[in-house]
Amino acid sequence: MSQYILTGGDIEPLLEGLTVFGTGGGGSPLFGKAIMENDFKKGRKYVLVDAQDIKDDALVVSGGIMGSVGAIDTMDMDSVVQHWEERFELAQALEVMEELLGKKVDYLVPFELGGLNTPVILSLGARAGIPVINGDGLGRAAPETQMTSFLGHGISLTPMPLVDDKGNVIIVKDSQNIFFPDQVGRWMITNAGGMGANNHYPMSGKQLKFSVVPGSVTKALKVGKAIINSQDKQESLVDVVSNSIDGHILFRGIVGEVKEEDRGGFLHKIVVVKGIGRYSNRRAKLIVKNEVMLCQVEKRIACIFPDLIIILSSKTGKAIMSSRLRKREDVSIIVAPCHSRLRETLKSSQGKSAFSPARFGYEDLEYSPLEQLCENRGGSKES
């Protein structure tokens, strides 16, 4: 079985790439850095394996940290990481899952790509001695637990153990409603300081192979390396990011109006960007639910979740977390199609419901692929 062992030198580029694919959410890369540096300091090993290399009868589970990106951003990262040396909620959730299933887990797979939620699974794997799949359930980040390729390919989200930082444990054993497990989790974290951990999507190696977004962790690492390697060159970092993810630059402008609130365990935000340069006299509107879910240029829908809407600093080329989008920031908006495996998910009734624009307040809107939206404006690759 081929393995990729991450090293200390991978921390910076991996986090750069994960933040890009986090599309505004997925957790802070500063948090991820604190986790990874602590683990390497303690001699823990991050082992990645390809999905196609594992046995069909292997037991695989997913999991991650639940919380509003706004609430998590206010936490003292070093204190949380040190607390995890005494009691790691993610490890406790894994133990509960193994008790429920009556067997040991063979592999872990990240729920999503993000600056926090990918490193925490790597950390869990290193602590438990369990290899981590080089892939995830989205190829990006998403705000809700049912929003994965796994669910859309017929894999059950439950049972789902939930553990908060106070040590409370809730188990969602089963659910007839795909939204219920996430709703229980949001209630729990809202009443427990804003952050908790879960474990979910128990599956076989065979199921993993046809549902996972493959190779996504090392893809994020590759994108991060491209960014870092171009920092001292004349090439625009915004162009580097766009080209490395097969995306295109949709808009550039200055952040104007910002409305935000933490509600129901999510950061909700509306951001208006006033165009500059070739985009003068136009405005882009961003709808955020932890991640950037929709971009509208004037009255035209330009990109819809789960296709990727990535906000970069126009000056540094760095991806910006949605919680840190502030007035007067000069930003570039990049859009890119989501992975084909996620597109497959949207063809199933459960997947279509799980990813519906109604989940971020647009009940009358249906998903349209980015390519189709581009065609509707005349086939141009730029707005």
C-alpha cells in the first residue's frame, strides 16, 4: 500500500491550499497550524493512504469539529490545543462510534477540506494510530453535516456520536430526516460554548471508493505549494490560485456593506463588493453560511454552492475566511466547478435536498452548474 507521510515542511503549503478549498469556512488555518505544530513537536505521524488501496471490507468513518466559524475564531487556540492533550473530544467521539459498531475503525476520512477540519482528522489519526484517507466528502468545505458526497451515494450519516468540550455525549442513533443530526449537533454546540466534535458516515472500504472525492488532501498541498513558490515571482497570486484549481476570476472590488450574525450555530453574512477597474459600476453580493454559498453580480446569479466561490486578498493572493471579511478590503472573487463526484450527488433526491439553496435562505432557487451560468452570460470566462 502506497503511503504519503506529511512532514513539518508540508504545514504551510497544506494550510494555504486547505484555506482556498475552504471557501470561507472549514475552520481557521491558524487553528490548524497550532494543531499540526503541536503534533509534530510531540512526534506524531500523519499517514495518508489512497482510497483505492484499502480493502473492501475495511471500516472507515468520518468526523470533525462542529461550530460557527465566527465563534471558533474568538477562541484561544493554544488553550484549546493544550486541553486536547488532556481530553480530545474527537477521540472520544471515535471511541463511542467503535462501541456502537462493535469493532475497531481501520481508516479515517476527512469530512471536508478546511484549515481546521482537515488537520483535526490528521491529528486524530496520528493519536489513534489510524491512517487517514487522501480524500474527503466534498473536495471543499460545507456548513452542514448532511452536505457530503457520502450521503448522496447512499451512505448513512448515522449513527453519529456528538461530544462537546464539557464532556457531554449525545448519540443520534438513526434519523428519518437527513437534516436532524446536524440540527441536534447545532443545538449542542450552541449550548456548550460554540464548539464540539462528531463522528459519522460509517462505511466499508468498498463504499468509500465510489463515494469519496479522491486525492483531495494532496491536491490542496499541491495548490499551496504553487502559491508559495510564486510569492517571489512577478506572477499574480490571484492568477496562480485561479489556474491551479481550474477556476476563473469573476470579480474584483472593495468590500462595502457587511451584515452578519451568529445564528443557530452558523455564521450568517451578507457582503456587498463594489467593483473597481474593469468591474467598475458593478456590485457583487455574497451570501455566507460559514462558507460562501452564493455570488450574485448585479441581478445575475453567477455561482451557486456547491460550486466553489473563493475570496482572495487582491494584494496578497491569500484566501480570506468569511469571518474576516471586513469593509474596505480589496478582494478578488474566484469561482470554480465542484468535483464531478459531488455533481453526481446532486442527481440523487437525497443529495439534491441536502445541498438545496433553501439551506441558505433561497427556497425558490435551484442549483445550476457554473458552466451553465457562464453560458447564460455569453460564454465569457470573465464577468
